[in-house]
Amino acid sequence: MCRNIRTLFNFEPPATEAEIRDASLQFVRKLSGFTAPSKANQAAFDAAVDDVAAAARALLASLVTTSEPRDRDVETAKAKARSAMRFARGPNG
């Protein structure tokens, strides 16, 4: 589950609200063990996602760096190349 959470800091363009929300949702899912909570737990689950998203926004807004922002398209291409190498079939496979 959490392997889907991506680094959101120091990218150009900056992380969107949807990306922050998605990462927060994945984090709460991992902590709770629920992919989809029951109706009895839905309110607590949603409140936790909101709280984590607010903390993530505050963190991203307060971080500073001297390095140049990374380009999302370049990083995506690198990740796809790493994945292709990792999952490439060998001569026997």
C-alpha cells in the first residue's frame, strides 16, 4: 500500500492538492489496515485523512532547500526505466 506514496517536496510543478490527499489516504489506509472502512469507522477514517493532509500541506510549505526543483516528467521517465529493467524477462523467462 505505502509504496504508492511518492515524494512530494521539491518538484516543479509543486504537488497538487489531489496528490497530497492521495498520499494522506494511503498513509491512513496503511495505519488503519482498512482499504475501505466500515460505516461505523468512516467518519474517523475521513477525519484522519483530513488531518494527515493538513499536516502534509504544512510540512511541504515549511520545508526549504537550496537544490533545484526536480522535473516530474524526468523523474517519471527514470522510474519507468528502472521498472522496465527490474521486471525485464531474462533469456529463460
